[in-house]
Amino acid sequence: MASTISMDSTDSAGSARSAGPSSASPASASSGGFREKLLTVPPPIEVAGRWIKRYHVTADPAGIEPEVERAAYAALPALLPEPDGTPPATFVVLHRGADDGAYLNAYSWVWDNVLHFRGAAAGQPVLGCPDRDPARFIRPDLPWIGCVWELPPILHERDAWVRHLLAPEVPHLEGYLADSLHEGTTGGRS
């Protein structure tokens, strides 16, 4: 079951991706035609009182369409947790699929050192989206946290959080916000 994103919605959900072989699985999962995608890093923004580090993933060198980006960031407040005293920081991965799909994964720091996750999807009827519109985001009720193209920022963000917020005598949120994974492709980072 999926729910349409509303700016005031606060219940949790998972990311949108196929989790194994089925009739709805993408062809790239088994065809041997896997290709890394482009990863870009727009500057951080502030949304609903939280600082948002941004990663965009797409195969298109032109980047993510502006209308998809606008719709994703309009849906973002519904994916963010309530403040809990942890420095208000989140990183997002906005992924434009090769088909009609678009996916927004929001990873927020809570409880000092824990990642909170909520995700949204658009244009992917198999995930409960009402149509193939890549700018109409819903929150699938799935426990998925991201696909292979969306995961590369997680290790970097973990290390940056430790480096700037947990290890120093005085936490440095500004240092964390300036410390992003480098642009390039989604693979070959280890």
C-alpha cells in the first residue's frame, strides 16, 4: 500500500526498488547490462529547519529534470523526522531512473548517531504510484533503503558525521555540511 505525499504527513515508509526476481523486476537486474550512473552534488539547502546535503543520480548527462527536482523537494518535508536535539542534518539521494521512475531517499541523523530513513517514489506503478508521472511522489510502504546506485553516499556520510560531529571536542555542523562525496559515477569508490 502506498500513500500520496502530503506536506503534513509524518508516518514512515521505505524506499522504492525491486528486491528480487519477479515479473516486476527491472531487466537490468538479470541481463548483465549493468552500468554505473552519474552522481552530482548540488549545494546544501535548508528545509523545514534541517540542513539537507544533496546527491543526484541519473544516467542522463543533462541531469534531473527541473520539474522532477521541484516535486521531489516539495515532498521532502513529509520525509523528515521531528527534532530530537541532534544537529538538524539530513542527506538525500534523488534518483531519476532510466524509465519513468524517480526516487527520493531521505537519510536524517537522529539520536546523536542513528540514521532515520524515509523514501518516496514517483512514476513507478508497480510500487503503488498512481501513474507514470515522475513528478507525482508517493511513499511506498516498503522497508527498502535504496538501490545499488543510491547507496554510495551512505558510507561517506557516516564517516563525515563521525569526523565532524562525534569525534571532535566541539561538534562542527558547518564542516559536515561542506564534506560531501565527490561528483563522478556511482561506482568505483572503494
